Amino acid sequence: GQNIDQPTEMTATEGAIVQINCTYQTSGFNGLFWYQQHAGEAPTFLSYNVLDGLEEKGRFSSFLSRSKGYSYLLLKELQMKDSASYLCAVRSYNDYKLSFGAGTTVTVRA
Amino acid sequence: EAGVTQFPSHSVIEKGQTVTLRCDPISGHDNLYWYRRVMGKEIKFLLHFVKESKQDESGMPNNRFLAERTGGTYSTLKVQPAELEDSGVYFCASSLDADTQYFGPGTRLTVL
């Protein structure tokens, strides 16, 4: 099975940087995904890591260390519209299903 | 390109009634998934279709839940009879292959 942990809430100021950590324990690993979800909307794909290292996409970056069972999502130059829930999800080796963490609610203040 | 759509967006029913949720995946996506999020918990996997076949239904909670994907296009998830603990948000997702899953906006189900 999977055990995925991420902080419940984080608050940051507009223009700042926030790092959301995710740790996981899995019986088989085949990739880690980050999704953004605004209230009442669909989770939206942000990033995917399957190899160790940093993936950068504009203001968002995601890092993975498979040996440590650890990932983070880095949000730079925060904007008010970045206030949302951020979901860490792990895919198992032998199947396609995603196992999710409970999500981190990020609040961006002016 | 249209995304994953789900209908209805909200459903309120009485305990013991039947509800059917529908999901239309992104056109051409053979893989279709159902997930749900109950209050205060994480999103949990229910099942996975490849075309019209059930590939993995290990997350289905009990036999009151029935998922179908006749013709390998849209899918339905029926809950019969509904119980209070079935309340939550039911998400559908689709993918082309073993890659990124794209989610729909969900159906919020309330069982009274």
C-alpha cells in the first residue's frame, strides 16, 4: 500500500516562495504527480517526476528523491490565484492508479 | 480539446435511493478512472477501465457500487442503494496510456 504525507496548510505572501513537501512510503514506485485544485474545480495537472532531480515549469518546480521517498513542489513569485489545494499523488509500479495525499491548502496573502 | 466532463455536478438523494453518475473522458483516451473523496479524507481510487474492460476494481467499496463503460466511451457509476457514508465528491479521470491522468470537476453526492 501507499502512505503519503504532506502538510495540511501553508500561508505565504504575494511574491514570495513556498515549498510544499511530500513524503511517501510505497511498495512499488512508478512516478509522482502534483496537482492543483481550486475549490469546486477539477484537480489540474502540474508536474510529474519519475527520476531523481528537479523539473522546472515556469514558476513551478518539482523535485524528487526516490531513495528518500521525498518530493517537493516549489511555487515562486506567488500570485493570489495560486491560493488552492496542492495534491501529491504516487503511481504504483504495476498499475495505473494514483494514491493521493490529503492535500496542502496554500493561502496567498496580499 | 474538451476536457473530462461529469454529470451531474451535484446530486442530493435520500438514503436507500439510487443514483447514477456519468463521466465523459477526453476523446481518444482508452483509460478511464473513478476516484472519490469523502469529507476530510484524501482522494481514493475506485476503479480503472481500459476501453470497456475493468482493469482494476480493487478500490470499489462494496457491491452497492456498479461501474460500466459500454462501448468504451463514457462511463457510469451507479450506487444502489445509497447509504449515508457514500456522500462525497466522485471524480473521473482519463489518460491516453500510463501517463498523466486528467480529472473532471467531480460530482458532489449528498445522501440524506
